[in-house]
Amino acid sequence: MGKRINKKHFIIFNNGGVISSTTPKDWARAHQNYFPNKDFSDSDNTPTVEEIEKYLTQHQNFKKLSNDDIVICYDYKAI
């Protein structure tokens, strides 16, 4: 089995006491107020996965782990 060309990206977070997982773009859609310069109307107006992960790690204290197949951002203290 070969190496993945595109890594899968996930956000793990505490959702009211339930540990949940979602994609970065779905997380951003649920937290649009963190991206005031985007209106989420189409792909050009939705933050990229890289922008979302950068926001999480720089402003929300999320940690980021990755290997050849997967990238996970998680809030260590909340989960």
C-alpha cells in the first residue's frame, strides 16, 4: 500500500462533554465568527484547511499531530 497523496485532516474537540471529530472546514462553518473576512458562500470565500489549522494552533491553543496519512488538531486541555 502506497503513501497517501493527500492527508486526511480532522479536528477533535469537546462538544458539551462529548468528544467529537469533524473536518476543518465543517468546524470553520460552525465557527464562522472566527473568520470575519470570509462569508462561506463558495470555495473562494471559505478559509482553507491550512488557514483553519493555523488559526486553531495560534489562537485557540490546539495542538497539531501528523504523519504520512493524517493531520489531527485537538484541544488537549478540553478533551
